[in-house]
Amino acid sequence: MGTAGGPESFERRFDELFALAIKPAWRLLDDHQEAENVAAEVLARALVRWSSLCGSPHLCGWIVTVSTNLAIGHLRKANRWSPLLGTYAEQRPLQIEDRLDLDLALGTISERQRSALVLRYYLDYSEAQIAGAMGISVSSVKTHLHRGREALRSLLQEPREPLVAPD
């Protein structure tokens, strides 16, 4: 038999983790089969890292973050992602520069701020749900949300040259 961090521990938690991984993927992709594929990839990545993840208080946050990132990557490849709306680009035409600026701006803020903002505004998590997923207090969630919004507002409202992705 395996230890607490062994394969059996992963197998015991598989259904719970799959449900956690599929929710943001399905919400972003609006396609059950694609969401299942993303969730399967998330769990494959989790299994590879299971010895370090299984005891982490941030396991659920890691699962949600990886699922969200993979789903967004899938939408980008399909040219369907609109970061300003947090949804599909064809629903409302946006300037490509605006979409790219927001995407790049999200990449410049701290990982905690970015995670909190994605969970709140892309996945409609409550502050308590975000706290649980990220393994932090509700007051910390509020701080990360506030600072993240302020950082994005500053980055996106300043008159400047458009943000450019590094080559």
C-alpha cells in the first residue's frame, strides 16, 4: 500500500480534483468535451507533481489556476479569448490592442493578485471561495483583489505606448 502522498492518495482524491478542475474549464470553454480534456491534463500534471502537491494547503488553488490557464491557452489558440470580457471574442468586437494590453497587464501583476482576479471575475467565486482555493484569509483575498484592480487600472489607463510582449 502507498503512503499518504502515494498514488492511492491521488486516486482517492481524483473525483474531487477532477470536479474542481473541470469547473473553470467548462465555464471558460463552454464545451464539455474540451473541458474534460483540460481537466484530464490538469490531473496528469498534478499526478506528476503529486509528492509535492498532496500535502500542500494550496492544492485546490493550484488545480483551479492550472485549469484556468490551460483553458485560456486553449481559447487563445482557437482565437476565441477576450480577456477584457473574460469570455469569447465573437460576443462583442474589441480592439485587439485592448485585449493584448489586458492580457499583458495581467502578466505583470503578482501571481496572487492575478489568481484572485481570475477566480473572482472570470469564475465568479465569492471571496470565501477564493480564500479556500488559494489557502489564504478572506481579508488577504480582499487585499489581493484591491491591489490587483488598482494595478490593472493604473497599467491600462495611463497614456502610454501599447504594452508589447517580449520576443
